[in-house]
Amino acid sequence: MADYSLYLVTDSTPTILGDKDLAHVVEEALKGGVTIVQYRDKKIETADLVRIAKKLHVITRKYSVPLLINDRIDVALAVQAEGVHIGQEDMDLTTARKLLGSEAIIGVTASSTSEALNAADGGASYIGIGTVYATPTKTDTKSIIGTAGVRNILQALAGARYSIPTVAIGSLNLSNVQRVLYQSASPHKSLSGVAVVSAIMASADPRAAASELRQAVSSAPTTLSPNALKNTDLENILKQVPGIIRRLTEASPLCHNMTNLVVQNFAANVAICIGASPIMSNNGQEAKDLAKLGDALVINMGTVTPEGLANYIQAINAYNEIGGPVLFDPVGGGATGPRRNAIKTLLSAGYFDVIKGNENEILAVLGEGLVQQKGVDSSGSTSNTAAKAKTVQRLAQRERNVVLMTGETDLLSDGDRTYAIQNGDLLLGSITGSGCTLGTTIASFLAVERGDKLLAALAAILMFEIAAELASQRPEVRGPGTFVPAFLDKLYAIAKEETTGWLSKAKVKEIDTS
């Protein structure tokens, strides 16, 4: 049976291959660990296709690796290749099987569950799932499905009891292959491998590029797991909160905030009061250095611009590379088309340990049942708590992370455990940036509690919201203007253990989403 773990698709265009020799690149890639090769070139004449395919087949046979031909069954027959890969607009699978025989490898592209099920039912040898992300090597992609789309297809195949191998394709490279494998896996079926093009074909050292990719697809992405040390008993979880706060104040972790200009000062003050060390930098060029020094990153989309997106992506990649926690706050995500597109871009760019937002923002991230926002505030909800809890759980399961939906009742889930939190005070909704600064607080806690990210988020929420409750009860607090300094004082007092017994006010209960 073929090994699909590292699937190379060739590209001979000058922008990708450059002046390198195609056969040499393929052989170097095979030396580096490529397990299957697809020869693709849609622009040259048939005679040249056959000539180059024969040359490549000599090389792939040398390494006992199958050679597949893209689209062209006639070329596959002419060079006695091991098989072909066909798209939805190419020759139908039944005819291809008749021409090539029962032993041939025939792969089929699928970008929807119906296409995948039809391919499996028709006897395809494997399914190429994509396009995962937008890619410059194919300009005719009819849809970008992301890791969520891949996961839906895998779930459908598992539900229909198909064990057919699957390969994801679409702008995959060393920075994202582990995340794609991790986030797309369904409970009963995972990808068999990843297909790459530019990551190897455009590399100055294709053997090294292939070797690094092979190691990545063979290794577990431990830095992505939200439940490395899962706590399931709520009482035990709450008992750990004071200890996490103590660790935070002792470590004083650096919290890198890429946040909107409106709340930078307030966010910095909150970080200092809880014991963290804030830095406010929206310059993506600083991210690599800060990631090495820092502990956590906040991506706050409050003032999103094309330049800002580019900076965010640089930072996300820098922190993902070293496993540093990243929190995403899609501020106003449902308000405009550009903000919704920005969410898609950022979800494609990297992994977020925690996504937090109000109901409309979480719906915008989920991409289903979108409620149009007037601005950054949440508009009236049409869902009950149980429905919102299910939404949060579904997004956490899809992204394989921790999701927080803020509101009158906060809902927190890692896909397995889902909690409702009813702490906080109405005055939090009367000041600018309370939600943004909650993001800073959660990120700071993630920096010191990486084993159980849901526990980190819950501890941060309780400290933040109970401090607000205690502040609102102070006699000098008469409204938003007097509330902010009192709130900062209470955060500081809890961090310094000058306020005791505050955790007894926690109002947390587990939600059954089955």
C-alpha cells in the first residue's frame, strides 16, 4: 500500500522551480523523505510530458516510490506510471479505472463531502482534500475550505465507514503542516498525509526541506494541545486558581499586545496590576525577538487594516514557531466584510490557543448564523444559554482550542469541558476596553499555565470579573469614571493576596452539551 505521508506535487513554472533542474529537485526530495510524487505540468506538449515523465519514473523507481501523473491518463499509460490524479473536471473515475486497471493508484480531488463520498464509493485509491488555503500554484481553485472543511470531509468519510487514505493540499508548508494535521483530525479519522508544492519545489535545498517536512508530519504537535493536563473535576479546578495567580506574580510574564489604539493604556495597566509585564507593539518585525523574550501574544482586531493584518501574521507565525500561547480577539468581527475576511485570513495564518469574543464575534469566527454587528458591541441575542454553549463547544472542537463567548453569562469550552460563568458587573459594559483587557488577562495566565489552557482561561476570567464585582461595591464608586481606578486596585489586591476569600464568589457550573 502506498505511503501518502509526504506527497510531492511538482511545479515547473519559473516562479516556483526557478532555474533548477526538475529531475534533480525530485531526486533530492526523495532523498529527504518524500513518499509519493505527482508530476504536474499543464503547459507543455504531450511529447515533452512523456519524455520528462519517463525520466522522473526512472528516479522514483530507484527509491521505490510511486509516480502519479496529473490528469493525463494517456501519459501515465505511455510511461507505465503507478497511477494518476484526477480532478472533478477531468476524466471520470470509472473510465479511468477501466483504462488503468485495478492495480493502478487513482487519486481524486474533493473539496466537499459529496465529492469525497462519491470518490470513495467509486473506488478511488485516495482522496486529495482541498484547497485548504489559498495558493499561488493553482489559480482555478473553486473553493478554499480551511481545516474546518477538511475535518468535515474526514467526518463524513468516517461516518460512511470508508477507510480510504486522504491527503490535504493547498499552500501547506513547514509552518502549518502540523497544525493542519492536528486541527483537521476528526474523532474517527485523520489525514494520511499532506501534499506540498512550493515548500519543496521552490526550496534552494529540496532534500533538507523534504526532511524537515517528513519529520514534522511524523511528530505530534504537542504545543497545540489545549488539554495536555486535563482537569475534569470543577471543584479541583477552582482550588488551583490561587496557585496560578501566585505563579503569575512570581514569574511576571511578558504579555505582547497587538491591540487597538483605544485601549492600549488600559490594557497595560491591567497587565501590571495582575502581575504581568506588558509590551504594546503592533510592529510585526519585532515579533520574532519578542517571542523569544516573551510568554504570550494577544491579537486584538479592533483597528484592523491591511498593514495590520500583515503584522499580525508575522507575530502569529513567530509565536506558533516556538509554541508560545496566542489569544485571538476578533473585535467587531461581524460588523463589516473586511473584518469577516480578516478573520478568515488570520485563522488560515496560524493557531490560536484561545479565541474570545462576544456572541456576534464568535459567530463570525464560526462562519455560521452570522448576526450583523453595528460596531464592536454585541447586539441582542436570539439564542438561549444552551444553544450558545453548543456554539462555543463546536468552535472549540473545530479549532481544537479554547473558546470564550462573553456576555451576561460567559461560556467557556475546550470542546470537551464547557462551563458557564456568571460573575462580573454591569459597569464593565460601561467602560471602553473591558473585553480587550480581559484578553490581556487571559493571555498572561496562559503564559504560566500551559498544561491546561481552559484552567488558565477560567482562572483569568474569575480574577477579572470578581475584581469588578468587588470594585463596584466600593463606596466611592458612583459610575464608570470612579469604577476604573477601583477595579485596578482590586485586581492589584487579589494579585498581592491582600484580598482574601474572593474566590468564594465564583459562580461557575458545568454545561451538558450532549
